[in-house]
Amino acid sequence: MSGVLIGFAIIGSVILVGYVVQRAGILPGEAQRTLNRLAFFVSSPALLFTVLARADVHVIFSSFLVVTLLSVVVTAGIFVLLSRLFFRRGVAETTIAAAASSYVNANNIGLPVATYVLGDPQFVAPLLMLQLIVIAPLVLTLLDASRRGSVSVRSIVTQPLRNPIIIASIAGLIVALSGWKMPDALLQPFQLIGGSAIPLVLITFGMSLSGQRPLAPGTGRREIVTATVLKSIVMPVVAYLAGRYLVNLDGVHLFGVVVLAALPTAQNIFNFAHRYEVGIVVARDVVLLSTIASVPVLLVVAGLLGPQ
């Protein structure tokens, strides 16, 4: 499991840089918001386009996709049900927290883990596609609707045309489906810009931790703990049950799909929360706590299901 530890060490180091930058006052007060917007509108779309454009279509549309979809729907559904019964938050707050309980860090941690632990970065492609083409548009549509106070069929249909992350993801999938190999002269600018996405998101996340502590009173501790438990424990259990008993995956692929389900919440959710200025503390705390919890969870998964 050295690959898991290496991946987390790299990520933690970059987050620490952001924390130090904020504590030292190196950047002006509006820097965090500016960097978040840069990541949301420029860097992340470029990165996601390059990842999906080069993905193997046969890997994307595999049994991994079925198991991943089931684990996401069940886990997010449990949170929404609990929210309706106990938390009684608004649509926007519930959307962010439900996404935090089920939206996996497929880029920053998923790619290193798939490479170092599973031995093939393509394992993460179905997860990326599902999140970027289906889940992200749904989350962003709900957030848009909650901000405007209404939603229409037109707003749902046109959502992909109004969000750069979704536009880039769909474009990348189209390239992958077409089988066209983009010339380096066209692809490299996207790779260069996309290379800044992960550092930007991690640094701004680290900046947000300065002067804050997880589970502070009045920050929605029940929602934070619930979403963290769902993401860290329930989602990988659901993935195991679906992969083992519904899809009947073999040992290697079952190990892979459970490992990916056990990954922590994506910083994208924090980015979405910051963009729409809702549920920021919940998103931040769930990202942080699920990242910490995922290390022992991944070690347990590797011990139980990994190659001997």
C-alpha cells in the first residue's frame, strides 16, 4: 500500500503549502476566491478534457460504471433521506452535503491510487465519466435552481452549455468515442493549463483551513459526521455488495471498484460550494475528515481484498 501513502503524502504537502500561504499573508484577501474561480473556469475544464479525451472507451463503459452508479445513488440517497428526517436543510445545503457523501476524489487521489495500487490509471475512467457527465451536471443544476428559486426543463437541458467543467468533460468524451487521436500541438496547451488544476484546488483548500477547525460548534456537525461516515464506510460497503453479488466481479476488479469507492470526497465539492457560496464549511470539513479516514479504510480494503 505504499502507493496509497505516497499519494496522500503528495496531496497533504500541497494542502500544507496553501495553509502556510494563508497564515503568512503572502496573498491578498481575495486571493482564495480568485484562485477558486480560476480552477473552476479554466484549469479544471482543461484537465478533465485531457483525461477523458485519452480514456479507453471500453474501460469507461464497463461493469465498473454500473457498480459505481449504484454506490453513488444509494449513498447519496441515504443522506437525502436522513436530511429530510433529521437535518431539514434547504435544497442547496442538502445538495452539497449529499454530494460530499458520494462524490469521489477521482483526480487528485484516484489517479495516483489507480496507478500505484491498482496498476492501471484507466480503472478510474468510468468513475470520472459518471461524475463529470452525470453527477456534476445534476449537482450544479440543483445549485443553480436553488439560487434562482426555480428550475425549468430548459435550465436542465442547457446546464451543460453554461458550465465549463461539463462542457470540457462532454468534449473529452466525444473525442474518446470518435477514436480521434489529437495532435500534440492541439493537446499540449490543454495539458499545460490542466496541470495547474490540482495544485490550485489543493492550495485553495489548504488556504481555507487557516484559522478554522473541523466540527466547530454551529457548523452543522451532525451533517458533517453523517456525510463523512457515509463516504468513508457506507459507500465502499455498497460497492462491495453490488460488485460481489449483483455484477459478480472477479477479485481484481472487485478490489478496484471498492478501492475507488473508499476514496475521500473530492475537493470539487468544496469548489462548487465556494462558487455558489453555500455549504462551504460542511464541504470543507467532509473533504478533510474523509481524506483522513480514507487512509485506514484503504489499508483495510487492501488487506481484505487486495492481491496476496
